[in-house]
Amino acid sequence: MPTNTDRKLRVFLCHSSQDKPIVRELYQRLSAEGWIDPWLDEEKLLPGQDWDMEIEKAVESADAVIVCLSDTAVHKVGYVQKELRKVLDIADEQPEGMIFIIPICFDSCEIPRRLSSWQYVDYFPETRQNLAYGRLLDSLTLKANMVGFNIDAATQNSVQGSRLRELLDSGIVASSAVVEVESTLDQTVQVTKRILRARFVYVSISDLNRVSSLNASAGIAPKILSYLSVNLDENVLFRASKGSLQATRMLDIRKLDSKINLDAPNLQSFMTVPLRLHRLSIGSILIFGKEGGTSFSEEDELLASFISIQTCAAIESIWLSKELTSTLSATATIYRLSARIIQIDKLDDALIAITDAARKLSRATSGGIVLLNSHSEVETVAVFDPSGVHFGMQYPVELVKNAMESKQTIITSTDRQTEICLPVQTQYRRYGAIWLNIQEEQFSFVDLSSIQTLVVLTSVSLERYVLLRETHQQVGQSK
């Protein structure tokens, strides 16, 4: 017998308007089953639709009709009697022995004569409603079997659809309105744990400049968390995920890495999902322990992939927003500097303006600019630190020397800070260099292109200053 897996079992609820509250409750219970599609006028009829025609169509297409009886409905003259006549006419056309009409009584009412040939179920008193509902489901299950309806497949499709709707409603992408990636990662692990019914979830991504990593977790598994926190680049789980283009499932994570120490045996099932932006890996989601099952399913894998897409979209949005904000801020700083330098006649004032702009653009704790004269001798050194700008002759000689000789930006790093040195030069002359000391945790936020633009502006400004000074000297000599 062919099966019906593309739809749910259609059940029409024939009732009186006075019984609407209890019928509405019955509708909700049937809908929650996943494989039943109950028809209730206030839920299915749309504004402007023909009431009579739509109800007639619903009755004709129904697999079963639940006739809701009460003392009020039985003795009331009205629409319910009209519905009942239509239901009985269709019932006469059903094959012998086929379940179609299922009477359900809400109180000790009299059963109408035309319905007396069908076995009914008492849905009262309230203490017996669960038992009565179970018998009602037994009848609907029998009807489903009669028409070749696959309840398991319909239920699975319904549950999968429900989980997908829940995921869409979770709004990971919406969290991109928050300016910090950490907030998105926190939401990702919480949503993943809830949607996939996982016991523990861990996510790690490279930051915007791929200097350090950002992590988040959901669930309680201190041993696994400790294992994942040690050297992610050499971690077997992360290496396996980064090298994959899609989600990977395993029954026992210990087969991949025997060194992992699980907090409990029910955490052994595992799934890893790569996070990729423009074909490049930016991180992974690691999922441990399927609640109520031994392993994650193909449906879980599909949902996890969708979570990955949402997360990457949110992260990209935040990164683009940060880059735009940083670019606008840097542009404004450089524009203000260029306007200010044009109005400055004294070299010292210009160097103070330049070092202030360099500090803002680089987030450096200290740094400075060293200027050379036409004979490549040190003429001026301006140094900035938390206390302000100072003039003297102290500067990192070797760092500046290497940058000027190579005519390239020099970057050196230690455990705590990064030193950058950029030569200040034009095609006609080398004017000196700018050096910056930046804390390691701040270096990932540095926009080198903005600093290089600052250096170009400095070079042009110094060339303009030298040209004006030489012009003044020539005028003085001519006099």
C-alpha cells in the first residue's frame, strides 16, 4: 500500500461555538502531535474567504471528522447541525469498516440518533481527559494505518521543521547589531546546544587580524574545556574541522584522539562544523554528547551547517562594520591633521600634531618621530608616552636604521608588545622615521594602511616645510 509522507493526517473538528474553549484546547493538543493537521475555523479561515465553501472543502478533504458533542451543541439549532449533515453524507460514501466519524462528548449529553451507530469517547470529567485523549489518538492511528499513512515519517518531518523554525527564530544573524563578536559566539553556542540537544558546545574563531582567537562554550564539561584550551593550533579536533568543508560526525570522539578526557560517557558522541568565510576557515564549532540518543543524526548535521552559515554571516557583518568605523575614524584623523599642518609654521608644532595622530591611529603606548637633515644627521626627535610629547635625542637607533636602509616597514614582536617602524621619505629625500610601541593585545586592531597614509602625509608635509624654509633662506640671501 502506498504511504502518505508528504502531508499530515487531516482531521476536521465539527463543533458548536459555545464549546470553542475546550475545542481550541483539543486543537492545540492534536497539532502538537506532529503528524495530525486539525482543521479549526478560527485557525484556518482567512479574512474574505467564503465560510460555507471553505468548510465544505475541509470536510470533503478530511481523513477523519471529530464530532464534538455537548448538551448545548445537541439541542442548538444552527450551523453545527448543517456541518453534521454534510459530515454524515460523506460518511455514507466511506468504505465499510473505515473510520471516518469519531464522536467525542464533553458532558453527559444525549447522543443524536444519526450518530448512535458510532462508538463515542467521553472527554469528561477533567480527571479522565488524558485517558480519553489517548483513546482518541488510538482511533486516529488506526485510521492512519487504514489509508497507508506513515506516522513516523510525518512526525520526524514535523519535528525537523519545528527545530528549523526554532533556529530561524533564534536570530543569530540579528545579533550582528551588537558590535562585539563575543556576543555572537555566546549566542551561537547557546542556540547550538538547544537546537541540537547537545550536552556541551565549544566554538573558536580567529579574530579579525588572525592574531589571536575568540572562544565561547555552553554546557558543563570542565575536562573537555581544559583539553580544548591548550594550544588550539595543535589540537586534533580543530585541525580535523579546519581541513573539512562540511560537518563531520563521530560515535566516539576518543577514536580521533585517545588523549581526550571526557567528563562523562554520554559526551562521547561528537560533531564538528567548520566556520568558513569566502572559502577560508575562520574557526570551528565542536559539539559533544547527544541528549536522549547515542549519536547525532543527518538532520542534526543539516541544522549545524545552517547555524554555521548564520554565525559566519553575523561575524562578517560585525567585522565589516568595525572596518568601516575604523576607516572613517582614521580618515577623519588624517583629514584633521592635514588641515592643521597647513596652518602650522613651526616644525615642533607639526611634529606634535603628527605624533598625536600616530598615537590615535595605532593605539600605541609610546613612540615618536626622528628627523634627519640634508646630511642624514639627526636634527630633531619627538617622543610621546602617556605623559605627553617630549623633545630630545633618544630613539631606537637600530630599528630606525634598519627601516631607513631597507626603505620598508619593520615589525618586530615580543611576548608583550610589537614595535613598528616606518621610513618617512619621498622620491627625492629621506626625512627620517616614525616608530610605535603597541601592546600585543591591541595590535590586532591596528590598521597599518592608515598609519602608512599618515607617513605619506608626514613626508609631503616635511617636504613642503623644507621647501618653504629654503625659499625663505634664498629670499634672505638675495636681500
